[in-house]
Amino acid sequence: MKVSTLTRGLLSAIKSNAICSTRSHFTYYPTKLAQGVRDVQKMNMFQAINNAMDLGLEQDSSALLFGEDVGFGGVFRCSMNLRDKYGKDRVFNTPLCEQGIAGFAIGVANTGATAIAEIQFADYIFPSFDQIVNEAAKYRYRSGGLFDCGSLTFRVPCGAVGHGALYHSQSPEAYFAHTPGLRVVIPRGPIKAKGLLLACIKDPNPCIMFEPKTLYRAAVEEVPTESYTEELGKCDILREGTDVTLIGWGTQVHVLLEVADLAKKQLDIDCEVIDLVSVLPWDTKTICNSANKTGRVLIAHEAPFTQGFGSELAAYIQEKCFLRLEAPIKRVTGWDTPFPHVFEPFYLPDKHRCLAALKEIVNY
Amino acid sequence: MLRTLSRVSELPIIVKQLQKNAAQAGVAKTNNYATEATVQVNRPFKLHRLEEGPETTVKLTKDEALKYYTQMQTIRRIETAAGNLYKEKIIRGFCHLYSGQEACAVGMKAAMRDVDNIISAYRVHGWTYLMGVPPLGVLGELTGVQSGCARGKGGSMHMYCPNFFGGNGIVGAQVPLGTGVGLACKYKGNGGMCLALYGDGAANQGQVFEAYNMAYLWKLPVIFVCENNNYGMGTSSERASCNTDYYTRGDALPGIWVDGMDVLAVRSATEFAIKYVNEQGPLVMETNTYRYSGHSMSDPGTSYRTREEIQEVRQKRDPITSFKELCIELGLITTDEVKAIDLKVRKEVDEATAQAKGGAELGLSHLWTDVYSNNLEPKLRGTNAYDIDHIQERKGVNH
């Protein structure tokens, strides 16, 4: 009974939104830089990442780039032309062996050289989980600081793409956020991706950049052509507001920006939208300041609910901002099921689910 | 690449050999029609740590010839239909075609007994059909509708039926699983074994070697089958593997190299291997084959190999054409029979395609059905305002 009511409810929500939801579940909100500041070029996210790796390889002669099919540009074209430019001893394909790729990258980084390793899909990172969690994250600590693999960066395409089903859609950031010693970042678009990747390459800690694969082509921005880094561990306030704080990362940021538009238009609610950017370590100060200001917090991510990274945010915020909160912190997430094949539109924390949750906390 | 070229240059010799074999083969005839023939396999087996190998002279009956031809042709048609559905955007996501490799699956299936099992990777549409799922079950799974064998919940890489433990989306992950299935066969003492299939790309995954080692230690009835189609995604085997003689890579495990374009050679090797693994323990079987399509639908398959190379294999080594010619030459099948089979297969697959296009998707409640057995918690988490009970519907075929 409940099921059929729900089915009708969700289906009608989808139908009413048929025009917007035909291609994907979000509308892209490009980041705009102040005009005339720097030389810019129009790039999508894979081009911006390509540009960052180009600069990384150019600036650091010890830097190596490798992964499955990376030599030809990779399945998402991020490493296009880099083998031609830097040679096949620096940019090369590996066999299909993720554990080996990770171990190999850690070894390279242990010698002080810079390793940029691609794991073709986040769903394939689990064979290398042991190497990343037990080797990369703990090398510095267990050797008393004698050795580290800080010059190591993993690039990992993640997230929903519309038709990826079980093994080409997952968002495993929370597994890695549970591991002290790592840095985990997720860009929302080309400008951020370039700056974060260059920052990760230069950062003296092992870093993982999860790249929402649906943004590779869908996200286009005017990206500065020069080399620049984004500060790691900092979140971005994309829209200031006074009533509710909306927190997301990756593709979900764009869903939340649209939710903020809808909330303003339909309910006259001012949302503050924050892109977390860094999942580990995350920017506790900015997030808590915002939560103290608005008193209401909604967190949304594609990964499942239980033990998703939203759990950490919610627990921390309630501890630090308890007396200022006007409503329980709300998480809108993927459901606690495997990532579904034909049911992806229902599984995702789309704008309808986020807006419904927003109404709940406002009316609490 | 060198290896590929040398293989291609051998081709005319193989064709001649085929004709010679047919001429030499013993043929039993009744009323001008042959009912049984004796055939030499096309190319000799190569052996690793084995004194004796599979039979190189094999018997082929008319019924078998008709069956293998029909099976290979059906797989080819299903894959062609799948490729077209993908181009029409009716199949979304991931779709890996088996065209060119049909003789591997059909040959192995021909040797399998009811107690035997198989597990494979993501190129499994053909296997799914051979293990008993009708074409609609395969195509419907691809289009994501209820008539699919996993009711549209799995998609291209996740198809299952009894004794077929499925495709697998994670490269190499199925190999230890297949070893576990072999362990269960041995423990139960049911005389069965498991074929654990993987490609030349997956052959470099560490867990494959872990599986070899355990299987050898415990003498498990497992045939590790490396379907070597010469390319792991976009990388040729020479550039990915330090040793491209995949049949020798089990180290202590014996191995057999088989011409994977010759259905009778694959059948003969599998018969030998089934007997061997049940009596002595695991072995590795490499079936040397070729895929005509790219790795998946997003790969045109021509950036890392030439169109000429693909064309040459199609013309000179195609497993279906060569088998058809052999059977006609032996008098086991007539050209009229071939035409009749082709028509029947086309009709069956066309009908299945139409049904797969028009079928209905499962109800939305299947988004949260069958996550757990005897649902550990009554309510599903993460659904916000919706109050949803976990649902368990199916008991697995293994219970």
C-alpha cells in the first residue's frame, strides 16, 4: 500500500519535471571568476584536468602519470596528448591491476618522485584499498617520519552518470575519509578541478581526488591558463544566505544551487550553499560558522545514507552548534541499496527530495 | 604486435589445413548424408607440464554439428541486435559484445555436464544464452525490462541462471569466486567442477594468482580459462603481460593452449580438462580468440589495431564460417539446412529484440527489493520522508 502510493508520488514528480530531467538530474552552475584578472580559456572538466597534469609534468621532471589506458588519453580523455608531449617513460598504460597500480605509485612516491595514478573508475578502487589505507596512509607515521609517500596523487572518476549501474556509479569518499593520513578532495567543476589537482600533486601528503565523471563534459567554465592551486581543506561558500545551510560536494553542489533557487522563488527562503570541496580534512570552522548563523543544516550526497560522509558532518555540527540549531540536521542521500541500474533517477538525492527535506526543517 | 602479425600470416596455412583435414577425415554416410565424421582439430594444442593432451582427432555427429552451428549463429545474432539497440540508445550504459569469440563458449558448453558450473567476466551475453536463458532474457536484461534474466536489475554484465554464477563487472574478481565454487563441488563430492573464465587483461590481476595457488594446494576441480582475445581494453596483450603464454602462467598448474576459433578443439580440450581437474586438480586453459568489436560500446576498437587486422580475422578465421564450411564439406550439413537455421535464428532474435524494446520495467519497489535476506532491519534508510519496508522476494537458485 505504502509502496504504491510512493511509486505514484515519485513518478508524478518525475513527469512534472520531464523537460529538465531528460538528460541528467542536475543543472550545471558554472563558477565565474572576477573579470579581467587572468588569461582564461574555455575548458570542460577533462580539459582542465588535462591542463593541470600538463603543468604538473612540466614543472616537476620527476612526475610520472600512469593507469589503465592512460597512455592513449584514458577512457575519459583526461590524459590526451600527454604521452606524446612527455614521452612514454613518463606517461604510460598499466595492466589491469588496481592493487598493483596503487602499490607501484606508493613505491614511486617513497623515493621522493611524484606519482599521479589513475584508477579508471572509483568502483574499481577496492582492489587497491589495502595499499591506499594500509600503506599510503600510514607510511610516514610508521617510519617515524623517515619515509612518506606524500608526493602521491590518485585521480579517480566517481559518481552517477545516468546509466552507470552498479559498478560505474559509486561514490566511495566516506571509506577513505575514515583513514587518517590521507587527503580526499572532490571538485565541482573545471576551475576547481585544475587548482585542486595541482595542489594535490604539490601537497606533501597522499591525496585522492574523486572526479564526478558526469562533469567531465557537462561542466564548462572559463579556466585560467596559468598554474594555480586551490587551498586544500577549505570549503567554498557559493551563495550566502541566512535561513538554511545546504552542504554538498561534487555534482550534488549543482543540485543544491538549484534547490536554493527554488527555495527562494517558491518559499522565500534564503539558503547558504556550501561546496565542502575537501572531505578529509574538512573545513570545520566555516561549516560551523554557517550552521551557527542559519541554525538549520541540510547535507546531501550521492553515496548511501548510513555512514555516508554526511554522518560525520551532522555529528560534528550538532556537538559544536547544539544551542544554535533550530531543527535536526537533515541528510538527503542515495538510499541504502546498491547503486541501481534502471532506478537511478529515484535513488539520487535530486532537487525534489532535497526541497522536500528543506521544507521539513524550515517547518520544524 | 609482432605476435599478432605472425599469427595473421599463418592464416592461409590454417585454411588449407582445414581443407586437408576435411579431405582426410573419416566420414560415415547413410543415403548420401553423413551422420558422423572424424575431424582433426585445426591447430595443435600446446601443453604445459602435461605429458598427454586432449584428443586431436574428434568425432562430430550431424546433430552436434547442427547444434553448435545454431548456438554460435544465435550468439552472433544476439550480439548484432545488442549493438544496434545500443546505437539506438535503447540499451544504456555498458555493453560488451562477444562476436568473434563464439567458438570458445559453445565448445566449452558442449563438454560441460549437468553438474558443472561456470563463472565469467563482463562479456557474457553468449554464455547466458548457452546456459539456458532464451534470447529475450538476454536482450531484455540489456534494455532493462522485466523479461530480462535479472529482471532488468543487473544489465549487461550481470546475468545469471542455474549453474551460471554470472558475469562480473570487476576485472578478475570472478576468478577466486569460481575457485570457491570448485571447492564446494569437491566438498560436496558431487563430481562437478567450475570453469572460471577471465580475459588476457584480467590475467594480470593479483587475485588470479591467489586463486591458482589455493586451487593447486587443495587440488580443486577448477579449470581456469583465459579467453585471450589479444586486447585487454585498449592495450594489446604484448604490452600488458610479461608472458603472453597464458596457459603457462599457473606456474605449477598444468596448462593447455587451444585454438579458440575452433569449436571442436575447444570441446576436446574442455573434455580433457574436466576429466583432469576431477582426478588431479586444477589446470589453466588458454583459448586464443579474437573480438571483432571494441572493448565496450564506447570503444570503436580501431585505435589500437588496424581495420585490416579485424577484416583478415573475419575473412580467414571466423569461428562460424569456418565451422559451417567444414560441416558442409564433410556432408554433415547441407547448404539448405544452413539457410533454414539462419532464418530461424534471425526470426527468433528479431522477435526477442522487438519484445525487449517494448517490455515494461519492473515496478519502482524493486529499487529496494532483495538488498538483504530476511531483512536485517525492517525499514530502509536514507529515504527521507518515505516510509519504506525492506522487501525480500527471491530465494536464490542456490538454496
